[in-house]
Amino acid sequence: MSRDATILVADDDKAIRTVLEHALSRAGYDVMTTSNAATLWKWVSDGLGDLVITDVIMPDENGLDLVPRILKIRPNLRVLVMSAQTTLMTAVKATERGAFEYLPKPFDINDLLSVVGRALESDGTPGVHKSPDEDEDLPLIGRSSAMQNIYRTIARLMQTDLSVIITGESGTGKELVARALHDFGKRRNKPFVAVNMAAIPRELIESELFGHEKGAFTGAIQRSIGRFEQAQGGTLFLDEIGDMPPEAQTRLLRVLQEGEYTSVGGRTPIRTNVRIVAATHRDLKQLIRQGRFREDLFFRLNVAPLRLPPLRERAEDIPELVRHFLSQAATEGLPWKTVSNEAMERLKRNPWPGNVRELENMIKRMAALVAEDEISLGVIEAEFAEAPMVEDDNQTGGLSHSIERHLKSYFAAHDDGLPAAGLYDRVLREVERPLLALTLEATRGNQVRAADILGVNRNTLRKKIRDLEIPVIRGGGK
């Protein structure tokens, strides 16, 4: 599509219309603007325009309601929807009603021009799908730019069967995103089955996923169906996929490649039709380098990666999250509370290593225990003071930050004079010993495997085990 394309703009905000007209005109497009849906509908009905940009809230009609009407008479006309109602539901509805893209306000002009270019160059007919109910609870909360990117990604992926890996720190809401992909997708009327790899003994994972036949192993007194069979036609959510043992990874890869599997102890192949959504707080690429996760499985699962930001990266969402959790608490029968402005600012400055889950627990706890109607700054400070100190690599700085704090305390304890010589070797020893011991524990004593993970020579590892007096685990390889 050439730059002489005509773009129809509908927005009741004159400032928005002016900005769009100037930006699009400078980019070489012809632009027609209006403040109402009726004029936009007339232009579309008359065959005008190569692209439509419309606001959601207009004086005479909701822009979302206009989208399917436009596509019914002009199926190949691309429609971009703008909205200040920057929620997941807005993005979902815009996509389900056939909009090419959803643009939250305020938007970046360069981003808008990029979307316009893609829309004019695309071909094919956008799909129109059943829209969720107006009063359906929002599964995700936040209006930050980071969350807007999540909403748009969910809206693009929900009508596909692409495998998705959701990454993010613990407590960021990975299962909520997985459920949103299912609940707003074409498999919404089929089962959503969640299984946590870290919560199942490794020797039972294959039976849990694929089921087992009677007599397949000691204790298998009857046939049991697995999670794949339970999720048939729907979505299987594999949480903490990074904790899946190697043998189960191999079987999962075969299922993804061939679309069928056999139960434990079974011989008859079972066809499967499920969408896989996986999640992890681990760095899978690092696990691949360590030989703990199959690279071919990663590429099969990581068709559409989706990273959830930690709460500290979207602190501007905290007031809305707090109001949401207070409302939930009131619905559950707890007294209605508000939060003072000073207290809210303090909440926004907290690092929240436990992310949204930690915030939710704290707010609901205060709703239950604080006697006053308003939660004050003093209450928040007291809550933080009583909270246990959590050493968490989610916090900025990770391990190096923890070591720095430890060394500061060490030097502070010797403020009457510098500590004795040998500190360098002492620190290295204190870091090396647990590193080697835990690696050997993870490899069940297999020193060849441990040396490979650590990236050291086997003889070097053996010498360090002797020098650091690390107990040797027998039976796991030398």
C-alpha cells in the first residue's frame, strides 16, 4: 500500500485528532477526521478510506461496537482501535471484534506510525469472535506500559494454538496469564488443566502427565488417566517447566512432535489435541547450557515467549492493585479500608521481592487486622519492620548485592581496626563450599556431571572437594 493511502480518524478529542492529522499527513498519508461514529460510518459505507483509526468512547456510539459493522460491509478494511480504558478486557474485545490492533492512550506517535504501516501492508480478512461478557472480572490489573504490552500480546495469541512460555519471577501472575489465554481463546469451552512440575515427585511425573495402566508399577491397582487426557481439546498449563526431569522432557518432546503418546505401561498410542502453555521463573537458556533442559524442547515450547515484569518495574500499577485487593477483601466479608496517600507512596517504593502475590497477602492481612478505616503510613512502616528479611535473587543486585551487604556488616563489626589478613581466601571459601556441595547434591554425587555444570576440570573439582572437606555422595558417579 502506497503512502498516498487515505486514513479515516474518529475521536471526540480535538487534540487527539489534530495530533494524528499532523503526524499522518507528515508521513505522506491523506487524512480525514471526525468527532463522531455516524460520520465515520458514512465514509466507510461510501467506500472511502484505506484504514480506520477509531476511539472507543464517542458521543454517539462505542467504537468497539462499530468494528464488526465495518468489517461486515468491508471485510478487508483494517481498523485500529484507540482507548484510554487501558485494561486487558479492552484489548481482548478489540481483537475479538476484528480490530487489527489495539493502541492504549497515551500512545507513542512512532509506534502508531509503525502499526499503520503494518496494517496497510497486510492482507487477509480479520476474524470476529465471540466477545466476553461486559461484567466479567479482569484477570490482570494494571495500566502501565509494561502491562499494556502484556495485554496486546495476550490479545494476539488467544485465538491461536501456538505454544507459549511465560517467564517471570514468582508471584508475578503466570497462571493468571495462562488462564486468560485459555478463557478468551477458542478452546474456552474445553478444560483448563494446570500441573506444577515442582510439586510432583520426579518418579511420578510421567504417570501424572500421561496416565498409567493397571499393574504398570507397584501400587498401580487400576488404570489412571493423565493430565494430557484430562485436558483433551483444551489447554494444558505446565507450571515450573524448568523443574521437569530429563526423562519426562523426552516424552513431552515426542508428544509435541507426533501429537500422540502412550500411558505408562501402555502400548496403544493415544492421540492428543491440547494447547501447551508453560511457565517458569528459571532461566531456561542457562539450564540448557548446564545440560538440564533440552534445547529442542525449548524451541518447541518457546514459539511465543511472554515475559511478565516484576512488580518493581511497574510500581505505578500498585494503587490500582491495592484498591482491587481491598475490594476483594470487602467482598469476602472483611471491613472496607482505604489507604492514605503517604502510605500508598511508601507501598510504591517497596521492592516487593514476592511481587503481586506478596502485595495481595499484605493488603488482605491489613484489611483483616487494622482497626482503623484508613491504613496509614505508620501501619505500613510497622508492617515492613515486622516482615522477615528475605534474601531473594529477585531483588536488584542478586547474589552480588547479598555479598556486598554481608561484607559491609563484616567491616562494620571491625570498626576498631581492619580485620585480620586472609579475607579474600575466606570469602572465596565461603562461596565455593556451598556452591560445590549443592551442585554435587543436584547431580547426586556425579562428579563428572558436576564439573561440567560448574565449568571446571574434573581433577580441579576433585581437589576442591578434598581441600574444602566436602562430603562425597556415594553411588552417583565418580
